[in-house]
Amino acid sequence: MGSAPAGAEFLQKAGMAEAPRSCDCFVSLPPGSHHDHVIFGKNSDRPRDEVQEVAHYPAESHPPGSMLECTYIQIPQVEQTHAVVLSKPAWMWGAEMGANDQGVCIGNEAVWTREPVAPGEALLGMDLVRLGLERGDSAWAALQVITGLLEQHGQGGQCRETPEPFSYHNTFLLVDRAEAWVLETAGRLWVAQKVSDPVKNISNQLTIGTEISAEHPELRSVAQANGWWDGEGQFDFSQVFSPENPPARMELAKQRYKGGTELLRQHDGSVTAEVMMSILRDKASGICMDSGGFCTTGSMVSVLPADTSLPCIHFFTATPDPSRSIFKPFIFSDCSTPVLRVVSPQFGPDDPVRKQPRFQSQVDRRHDLYKAHQVALSNMDSNPDEGLAVYNILRDLESQCLSEISAMLRGEIPGDELGDLFFDCVDTEIKFYQ
């Protein structure tokens, strides 16, 4: 089989003027943050009608030699996996973004590089996000998990729930309570940079230049063999590996990247969860995406305190368009109630993803909150005054939650009392919409 064409040419052949996907990831490290917290944020921009669920999977032990079914391929399972909470397109095994009970958060972005997208099915970038969280107890450990699996199994496969071919390479932002890493990939090759600035964002483009902290051992020799680098002077990954004809979506990402950098810089030294939410809700920069066939289908903000005696808090919308959604806080707890109203229905072996050939039909993946939110959005459009009144009440509820979380982080409320906060917030939101 020949390799898939790269960049703009590939999208054109797939019958698309531009990629139906774009995302933005953000991190603020002390001293960029207002408190001694690392703040992580991501908007997941996906096909407009794709449902994103929020699913919690407990820590598990697995028998030696067992296999793990990812979206398309099986890989060997490890003996122990961490508890994770994931915001994930309901049709796939992997996730757009999420966190584990070790205080690690990861988000990914689509990119195209000079290295062609390999044909056939492998691990999706979203599978790698979930695998990094399930197996990594720090940002650096998760990065090593992802690069190891990438070298072993490769990346590729259909990235949206339609039969038209569409796949890409990935970049990742990995953070924990102490540090953050950017990982950029081109096929099985990769390069990583430890974040040294107080604030950092990534969009759908390569950003690592000459400041490289770790890399695939064959990265430079492959670049030289392909005539992309002459082996002289400094090696600039972004310059060497960016495609000559980048897809329109990658070009548009430059504007969002600049807008995101500007918003972070405005708040440098004072970034909080609220500030990160306001950045994800920003329409003017295009970070809160609503354009043609795609929009922001899920959003996440996490607060990772440096003090390990304090819990990490992970806010999820579980609904599209953060400017008309509510962030609800999730805290890992031994006894939290399962939140089934943000989990999509399962279709087992009849799922169009599982049947060959794949994606020949569509199923209704909407969960309870998604359905209620869709009705509320349509009410907001048809009856703006009433819709806005309900939304403002819910935003007050969000502010109340944020105040309780702040009190807990100051040691005024015990954290174990907030284990069911996510369940309560989802339940309340659905009741308000009804």
C-alpha cells in the first residue's frame, strides 16, 4: 500500500476543503497562576453533531497477558491502571482530554506534518491520551507511555464517525501538579519540550523549534534522509517537519494560537479556574469554535494544587459550546456516585464502529444531559429572554461551586464532602432545563 498524501492534498482528495477539527489546550504554571496551582484547560472542537460523554473508570488490576481493545486495535494490557475521568467522543475508546487520580491531565490536537499519515488502523491520538492517563503517574511518565506505544504500534485510523477517510498526527499537552510537557509527533517520530514559561498554549500546529528536551533517536536521521534537513547548524523541529502545503485548518489555527497566547499573557500571574473558563468561552479569538460543520463539543478545566494533601479538581461541560454551557467539578473519591446521565448509550457488537466495513450507519449517542441541553439551546434561540434567565441561574450555580472549591483549597471545607459534587451539579442542571 502506498502512503496517504499529506496535508492539503489529502484533505482535497477526501472531499474536504478543510479539516473538520481544531482544538486549543492551555496551561498556567506558578507564577502564571494566581495561587500555587497548575491550571489546565482544553476546548475540543469536533464535528458539530458528535456527542461527547464524560466517563469515569476506576483503578483496576488486570491478569498478566490480558489484551486491551482500543478503538481499532488490540494491544497488551498492563497489570495495573489508574482511575481516570475522560471527556470523549462517545463512539471511540480513547478521549479528547481527561485526568487521572495521580494528578495528571492530557489533551491532544490534530496536526499534519511532512511525514505522511500512514494508511490502515493503528492507535488514535485519542487512544494515546487515555493510555497515557491510565498508565502514567506523572506528566513525564505519561509522555514516556505515549512515545513507547507510538513507536510500537504507530498512530492512524479514521478520526471521525463517517466513512469518508480522515486521519491525522497528534500533538499533546501533558501536565501534573509540578510541571508541563508539550509532545509533538510525526508518524512514529516524536519530539518533546518541557514548558519553561509560566503560561503556554498549543493549537493545530507544530510549536517546538530548537528548544528540545527529548526526542525519538532517529528523528534527525529521518529528516536528513528525506532531504528536509542538511544536518548543519541547529535543528528546528517545527521548521523541518511542518508541511509545505499545510491544510487550511492548520493555517487558521495560527490565528487562534496567537489569540490564545494573547489572552493567557493578559492574565499572566493571575490565572485561576474562572480565568481559564473565560478563555475557553472566548468567541472573538475563535477559541470557542462555532463554524460550519464543527464546533466546541466539550470543554475541560483542571486545578492541580502543588500541595499534594489537597485534591485536584476537574471541571467538565459534557455539552457543546462552553459560552452556553456550565462547568461542573469532578473530584476523585472512593465513594462517588456514578454519573450515568453524562454517559452515552452502548450498542455492543451492533455499533457501526465495530461492524466491518465501519461507519455505514448512524446511531443516537446522546446522553440525558446532552438531550436536555439541546432543548435548552433551542429555547434560548426561540425565546432569548427566558433562555438567558435560566442560563444566568446556572452560571450562578457554577460560581457557587467555584466558591466552595476555593474554600476547600484554603482548607475551610473538607474535600471528602465534595465527592458527589459532579453528580449533584449534573442532576441540578437537567432539572433546570426541564
